[in-house]
Amino acid sequence: MALSYRSLGIDTSYEHVIYMHAECHVCHSEGFAAQTRLEVRANGRSLIATLSIINGDLLRQDQVGLSLAAEHSLGLQTGDAVYVTHVPVLASEGLLRAKIFGQRLDRPAMQAIIADAVSGHLSELHLSAFVTACAGDRLDIDEIVALTEAMVAVGERLDWPYDVVVDKHCVGGLPGNRTTPIVVAIATACGLVMPKTSSRAITSPAGTADTMEVLTNVDLDIAAMRRVVSQTGGCLAWGGAMLLSPADDILIRVERPLDLDSDGQLIASILSKKIAAGSNRLLIDLPVGPSAKVRSVEAAERLAARLVTVGKVLGLPVHPVITDGMQPVGRGIGPALEARDVLQVLRNEPQAPADLRERAILLAGRLLEIGGRTTDGRRLAREVLTDGRAWRQFQVICEAQGGLREVPAPVLVHVVTAEQCGHVAGIDNRTLARIAKLAGAPRSAVAGLDMHVHVGERVEVGQPLFSIHAQAPGELRYAQAFLATQVLPIRLEER
Amino acid sequence: MALSYRSLGIDTSYEHVIYMHAECHVCHSEGFAAQTRLEVRANGRSLIATLSIINGDLLRQDQVGLSLAAEHSLGLQTGDAVYVTHVPVLASEGLLRAKIFGQRLDRPAMQAIIADAVSGHLSELHLSAFVTACAGDRLDIDEIVALTEAMVAVGERLDWPYDVVVDKHCVGGLPGNRTTPIVVAIATACGLVMPKTSSRAITSPAGTADTMEVLTNVDLDIAAMRRVVSQTGGCLAWGGAMLLSPADDILIRVERPLDLDSDGQLIASILSKKIAAGSNRLLIDLPVGPSAKVRSVEAAERLAARLVTVGKVLGLPVHPVITDGMQPVGRGIGPALEARDVLQVLRNEPQAPADLRERAILLAGRLLEIGGRTTDGRRLAREVLTDGRAWRQFQVICEAQGGLREVPAPVLVHVVTAEQCGHVAGIDNRTLARIAKLAGAPRSAVAGLDMHVHVGERVEVGQPLFSIHAQAPGELRYAQAFLATQVLPIRLEER
């Protein structure tokens, strides 16, 4: 029986909530209680939502409300007819339980789970159990292949009318390591095709999409992306808007609050996006350091080997590059601060961070070799960056995406100074990333950290070590309060 | 800065939701967004809630609302002052992540996680990850001991002025196996002290507390329980109201939708409740069958050995009894239908299910031996049941708890009949339990299944196999729809 829609204007982000009156006849006849998961149909579409029961006069007994995202997804307006039923029993729940108890998931099992995740039939609780059951080396190679295929299968898949389409990816864990915009500018300035889609941050203070969004529009649909790539040879777009591996975005939503990003899921996440994006040569940057995501060269080699193996099974040649991940790259950590560093490098400004510049040249050089443009990639990359071609190409890409924007000025800044003198002996990437996130990154573009020292430098008492940037006073206080409970993430030692 | 409370009357069950206006100055200055988890303080109390953002006029900009359970928990009324801040960073999140990645959790780690679970600081996502990371044999004996201790530590702990306090528990998985009310009546009629606290269903269609709630008030506080036990020697109460191992209730809330109940968590769940309830002799019934929770005698012996070991470390002698779990016990599955069977046995009615009666005599007999009342427990148990002493004692206990109630009459009944003839070769407990739950058990007391056949019986075409009982038409349809997709859970074979 139909209920009548009423817009309540309640924003619950991605979570779908349905509001029904305590005396609603459908609730009674169907036996619905608060927190029941329900299937909601309207306008020929459907979704799954969790029930909140209204006592009082926010709704009439024959009315139903939805949270904003669900309302938009079903295209509802006040007065529209809505049908509400129980969620059907899912085979994927049994498969998930089998995985939790240590059984392997085969290809149809992975497909069932990922399909139900994308349709919203599996709850956040189930997804949390899924990513946990797959973490800590509990996916073997066949399962990673099956997961990757399943993630590709539920999304769009691009194909390009070019023989060579290159892509790069960094496994992350290194704050400020924002080489991608520079690499895309260099590679495409040299004639490579590089339709770069990036994700937003998973557990870091900024993803490439968050940083690029400071500088231009990254929310391209597939048609817009094709246009930009045919005009410029490249793009720097957010992948989420394109429904390339939408399962990845859904799993990330659960992994982020758990601060969880395991090998198997990492490989499936990276490769599903790249396969869906249609690239056929993939460079992967694996920074190694005691507080980077990959902590030892052995772990990096193991991850690299698995990436190559899974890539080979799925027809995508993967070229891993293991790099130094001892300390943050550049000076900025957070969307706007990293965008500032990127522009300084592209513009060859004297204060441009040398480490970011050198990493970008290294990676772009390797890509130029993989893409068959030269046998001495670093030389060519350095030349193109130094003579301004990369900067001009970057502007061309941003203009094609909707225009190059200025980096916003800092709002609230708190400078952390040295209370003793000494040499910088170590920098804790994880604690720095945590502070940057507590300060509001990546949600607030201007939030993050500005680093004032590097490993090996001499520091005097009172000298600035890093600054915390925030948009809101509450977030600045929150980051400061956390810092006060921690060992200083810049380790100073007397020599 | 304080906001002003406004009651919105929104019931979200146990989940705490806070509602704030999109233009609220606190949201802006603190950087809160929808789905942010917040600490809410009022009237000297605090809790954690998830933010929903209100666009429109349900709230003014300086007002804040809470879901009903949170409103009650803080004792709020419209106009009261409410303070909202970020949730502090939790050490337990890092410990949980370590467990996910395969590290062991020691005693302080378990205590930190369980304390944050009980305080509501860990979200449902985190709890789902925790129970998943502990499932499938991923807790060793030391971790199970640490988890059990941590669960005892966060709750109340009863002590009794009696030398011998007995208790029993069934690991479950066998629908209709409702021996506890009968066992308590027999044991206490023979002078044993048995202050029985029971849980509600985790993954089954009814727990003992659900069934007993049909017959009497089970929602006793500790003072009421002490009074009932001192008057009668026993009680049949719901443990959840007493804050004995409240962590168990919180973990169960996550395990239920995941349909997950693993060995380590099962042992900690059982033993934490029993230690907190102050018993010093524990009988554990382990039914074994291909579709019971424990599927083989080997698995039962392994679980029994671990229960004994963990019990010994924690000072509680455990006596396991492995029983036949081939098919449901009695006829009813679901709170009211099981209560009916229990009363038939206690009243020695001719139609009383013999299997339920014999199991109760077996278990009560063993308890009488463990408790030192006799060396031939089964003989004494049978005598006390047959001569009506157990039934009189049961009435005395129910009267002390607030009065014995009638079993409610069925509401909606759908009879499933045989479409072929044959002998009943097997019964699938899991599918039956699933159907009973889809029909509304245990939430609707009258919902469940009434079994009309047992293994080995001859069945003719058209003969009733079982009936589905429901309170609401939607739930009956839902159970029927599921049954239609399944192999019939009563397997008929020609001999």
C-alpha cells in the first residue's frame, strides 16, 4: 500500500534513513521496528534505508520521509507515492559469514557480495565485517583477482582510441606526496596519453582529487573527461563521479572510519580503478619508511610482486617503483597547502620544494620510458619541467576542465616551535597525518600542516617546526589537544 | 557554548542520533558534518551520538534534538542546556586495528576496547570489525580469558550468601530447546539455589528471556532478583536489565544482524554473564547436530574443553554435557509457542512433548548431582517433575516475579503440508530458525513455528508438517516468500 512522501530536509550524508510515524498502518501490518532495514520504492527506482520511527507531528500516519540523499536518489517530492517492504534475504550474507569463518570466496561469491554492496542491500555493519574479514592477508591471489574483477564489473569501463594509455598510482602513506599533477603535466607535454582519475583521501589528509579540486573542477563526467583528454592528452579528474569501480567508493566509506587499508583490498582498489579507466601501462609508486603505509623494502617488494601478478592475470602490465618514504614530501600536508607546493614546482619558483620536484621528475621519467617516448626519461622530464612546457600544459588541462583557480589563503594558523635545540632525527608521518585530519583535512581545503623542517636539519629553541592550519576554531583546538597528548612527531637529537 | 534542547520524538532504537540545524553556529565553528560522531553533555551526563543535519524548520539554529533513547539517557526536556564537542581520539581504535591485522590483544587492550564499547565511544562499525576480527578461531585462550575478564569488569557483579550457587547454559542452535524454565523449577524444588539470568535471542527465534517474558515479568533489577531468590531459591530473569556484562548485550547487537556467534566470543559471553551473576557451579548443554550451532562431537568436545579451561582460569568450575541436536526440541519455536510447551511439561499434560521433558530431566538431574543433592539425579528430577512439585515451584517463582501470565493465542497461522509421502529423514534447524525469525520471532511473541512431525515419522500427502505463526500479515508473507525459495526443511524419503 502506498504512503505519501513528505520532505523533512534531514541530511544524513550517504546513509539512507526512512522516517515513518509510530502509528503508520504499514509499520503495524509489516511488523517494522526502529533500525529495521527496508526496501523503499518510488518513481520506478528503489533503495534500502534504515527506519527511524516518528512519535509526534513531524509526519502524519500515512506519510513517509527520507533523508536528503535518499530523497534525491529516488527523485521524490512531497505528495509522491512511496512503497515500503522488507529487504529480501540475501545470499551474500551467508557468503560473507563463510569468509569471516575462514573460507575462501570464489568469483561468483565476490560478485554477489560486491553487487549487494553497490545496490545498498548490505548494511554498513556487513561492509565493516567484509573489509575486516579481508584484512591482514586474509585474501589470497585468486580472491584478490576475483574481488578486482567483481569491482570492475559493477561499474562503467572506459576504452580509449589510443594504443598506449599510461597511468600512475601511489600507494600512499606519505603526507604531501603530491607528484601526480606534475607527472601528468610532464607526461602529456611529451605526447603521452594520461587520462588520470584520482580518488579522494581514504585515510590520509588529502587525496589527489582533494588537492586538484583546490585548483580546478575535478567533477567531470565521462563525456567531459573524453573531451578534455582529446584536447590535451590528459586530465586530472575525480574518479568517483564517473562510476568507475563504484564499489571502491563504498568500501572506502567503511575503511576510512576504521582507518583500515589492507594489501588485498588496496590491490583490488587500485587495479579495479585503473582497469575501469582503460589504461594499459601502470606505474605504481611505493614509498617505504618506518611510518609510511609500507614500512620495509621487503613488504614493498611483496606488495609490488602481488600487484604485478594480479595485473598480469587481468591483462594490465604493472611497473612498480619503490621510493624513499622517510618523511613528508614537499612542505604542505592538506589540499590547499599541497596545491601551493605543486604550483611552486610547476612554475619553477625559487622556494619550490626540491624533494617534490625530484620525485616528480623520477616518476615522470619512468613513465616516459614505459610509454616508449625515450630511453632517458629523467633527462627529458627535467627538461620539460625546467623550460616551462609542463607548467603551460598544466594550465591547458585546468582550463579544459573549467579554469585554473587561485590557492585560498590560510584562515587559522598555529605555529608549533621547538622547545629544545638539536638535529631533526626522524619525522612521524602517521602522527602528522592524524593532526592534519583532526584540523579538518581533507574536508576543509585550507586545513592541514605546513612543515618548516626536514630530517637532518639543525633546529634552535623557538624555531618553527610546523604550522597547523584550520578553517574552524573547534578543529584547530581539537588538533592542538591531540598534539598535546602525543610525543612530538619531529624527533630532535643532540649530535 | 550551550544549545537549547528540543524534543523531536524520533525513535532510532539503541542508536544515538543528534539533530542540529544546518546554520547552527556550533556546527560551523566546530566543523561538524552529517555522520560526524559527537560527544553530547547535559545534566552532568554524556554520550556519543551521530549527527543528522536539519535543513528547514524542525529546529531553530540554536536548538539541538536527540533520538529518544539518548534523550532518556541524558534525562533531557525541551529547553535544557546541551553541550556538543568532538569525540576524543581513542587508543582502543589502534588496538582494534592491530587485532584486525593479526596481533594478539592482551588484558589492558581488551579492557580498553570493552570499556569504549560500553561507553558508546566505539561506533557500530568498529564493533562489527571487532567481532569479525575475533571470529573464526582468531582468539586464543589467553585472549578469551582477557575478553571475559574485561566484560565482567565493566558490569555489576553479584555475590550470594550461599555456598553452592548453580547455573546452566545452552550454547544454542537448537530451536525450541527451552529446558531452562523446567530445570530451574526442578533444581530449586530440590533445594538448590539457582538465580537464573538469561539473555534474549542472539541469532535464534527466541532466548529463554524472550520465552519467560511471555509467562511473567523478567525485567528485574538486582534488588528484585535478590528478593525473589531469597523467597524461592531461584528466579528466571532477563540479565540485560541488571547490567551484568553489559558489554555482552552491546556485542550481541552487532552479532545479531551479522548472524555471527563465534567460539571465542561465545565462551566470553557465557562465562562473563555467569561469573557476573555469581554462580560457582556451571552446567553447559552442547547440542550436536548437522544443523545445530555445534555440528560434530569433535567440535563440541573442543568447545567444551575450552569452556572448562577458561572457567578454571577464572575460578568457575564448568561441567559440559554434550546432547543430541538432530532436530528441534518440543513442538514450538518462538517465544509463545515454546512457553506453551514448557507449561505442558510442567503440568504433566498428556500432549506434553516427551523429548523436551526427557532433556529437562537429564539436565536437571546432572545439576542435582553437581550441586551435591543426590548421586542419582535423573531419578530425583523425574520424581519432582512427575509429582507436581516442579510445577508448584515454577508458579511460586513466577508469582514472586510479578504473576504468572497466560500464553497468548495464535494470531495468523499458515499450515505447511506434505506434497509427497515418505518418512522424515532429516530436519534443517537453521532454515526453520530463519523462517521463524522472518515471521517475526522473537520480536513478536506469538510469531514462530509449530512443528507437527519428528525425524523418523511416516508422513502422507497433505499431512501438516509445520505451521508458521505470525502477528503481522507482512511478516507472514515474508516468511512464506522465503520458504518458497528454499528446499523444504523437512526432508522426506521413501524407505
